[in-house]
Amino acid sequence: MFENKNDSTTSIGSMGEFGLIDHLTKNFKIKQNSTIKGIGDDAAVISCDSNQELVITTDFLLEGVHFDLSYMPLKHLGYKSIIVNLSDVYAMSAEPTQITVSIAVSNRFPVEALEELYEGIRAAAEIYKVDLIGGDTTSSTTGLLISVTAVGRVNKGEAVYRSGAKENDLLVVTGDLGAAYMGLQVLEREKEVFKVNPNSQPDLEPYSYLVERQLKPEARKDISRLLAELEVKSTAMIDISDGLSSEIIHICKNSKVGCSLYEEKIPLDPQVISACEEFNLDSTTIALSGGEDYELLFTISTDDYPKIKANPHLTVIGHITNEKEGIHLITRGGTKIPMVARGWNALKNEE
């Protein structure tokens, strides 16, 4: 029998997702020479032959925590469950090749509903050219649960980690931020309207970009190829799933550096700006903390700036500093504010 060595208890919500992972795995030591990178990055890296390395990542989606089926179509959910994993593979500068999908499902779902779910999975597999090679199915008493594992490949020594950022490197982001979170706000609002008046038909056309970013995100499979064509080598990389501030802090923590992020440089779509005004929300706060954008955040040497400065897919939003200088947001007014991680934390909802 295992004994409880400590009578006092600690709330898992107080630690946060990544703090809990660090705490639970701190005593696990790497024993295999083939394990190149273990816990602590977007994906694990394993040596498989003299020329390539395997990249492996897994994610878990739980009904009521990560998705709401009152407005998330099952086909979209299947698609999104694959994208969130492939994004982690691309964040290692790797190419995804295979996936496994496991589900736990209650008998309230007919076979036809699961066919819809797997149609979305199939669509993602087709578009991103990955093979579904296995998984598991079991019953659930708490709703729908989906677990996806993605496998990818990268040339030996070319995986990009969170730990490679260096002082004076530039901080670069792809695409724009905050749209997925604002899409969620729109859908949640329309859900409440529907509860009051089931006959109401929401007009989502003004929010089409926002809703699509929430219900059908895409992984940035184009970025590794783009950087190769531009002859730019990223020094550190992470995908933006939990919010920009959280991801910057991950890179700084792993690289042992500081960072200055410039508020005026954060890329925002016009729909995000107008929706934030409508919901009386600060657009910078949404970009920093919203999450689920699945864009890529990476660092490059200042020498590579001329190669990317005119590219519409890439925006320089800050630079890396000495660790002692800390991690700061520089506001439009020039004020320096310490940055804290206020992104998505599934565990805090249990408090």
C-alpha cells in the first residue's frame, strides 16, 4: 500500500497546469539514451536513426472544460482535436506524420454523432497529410473525452526548443492574436440569448473570422518552410495555445532570459478590435491572455531581421533581454509593466 506521507493537502488549482506537471514529474530521471528531450517543451524528441528524430506530443480534450457541444459541432471538434496536437509538432519545427485518437463516450451519443466527429478527424488528416494509426475507445459517465497523440519527424539536431533564445534576439509572432478568444465570447453570448429565446437566430456574419478561429483553427504548417526559404533559423519556438504572456514566460523560463514586449507591435485583426470595443474588453489583455490562437511564437537573431521585415505573415513584437532585467510589457505610453501568466489554466476551475 502507498502511504500518504503528508497530512496537509495542496489545491491543484493553486499550482496551475504546468506547475503541477513540474511538481509531479520532478523525480523522474531520463534513463534511455534515445530520449533527446523529455517533459518541458511542446513535444518530446526521440532519436530513431542516424538522420532523423521522432517528435511526440499528446493532448486531452474534455467536454465542459475544453469544449461546449451546445455550439461546437462534432465535425469541427474532431478537426480541432487534431489541430491542437499538430500545432505542437510544428512548434518543434517538425513535420507531423501520424496520429492516434482515443475517445471515452457516453451512450447519449449515437453512432451517427461519432461518425461526425471522425469525419472532422479525417478532414484534418487529409489536409495535413497525417495517418490515423490507432487509438482506444471506452465508455464515459462524464461526457465526451478525446485524447490525441501526434507523431512527427525532424532532421537530426534541427528540432527547435523553448530553451534556445539568447539576449538581443528578436521576438516574432505569426498571424494575429486574440481572435479565438473573442470568437468564444461571441458564441457564449449567443448561447445565453438562446436560453432565453430558443427561437432566436444569431447573426454571426459580423464575427465570421472570430468564430472560425475558435471553432476551426488551423496549425501553421507553412512557417517552417517559409523560414527555410528565407534562410532564417529560429533560436526558440512555442505555439500560442494558452495566451501570448504565458508562452513568452515559458520561453524566458526555459532559456533563462528576460524579454521586452511592445504593446503597439501586437498584431490584431480589425474584427478583434471592434469586438473588444463591443464587449468592453481591452484588446491587449485579450491578446496576452486569450489563447487558442495556435500561432507560432519564436525568436531569431537580429542578423536575420532584414530577411523577415517585409513578410506579411511575421511580426516582430519585442526582443530578448538579460534574465536580470525580467519580463515586461512596454505599453503604448512607454510604461514598463511586469508580465504575468494569465492565460488558460484548466485546473483553476476546480477550486
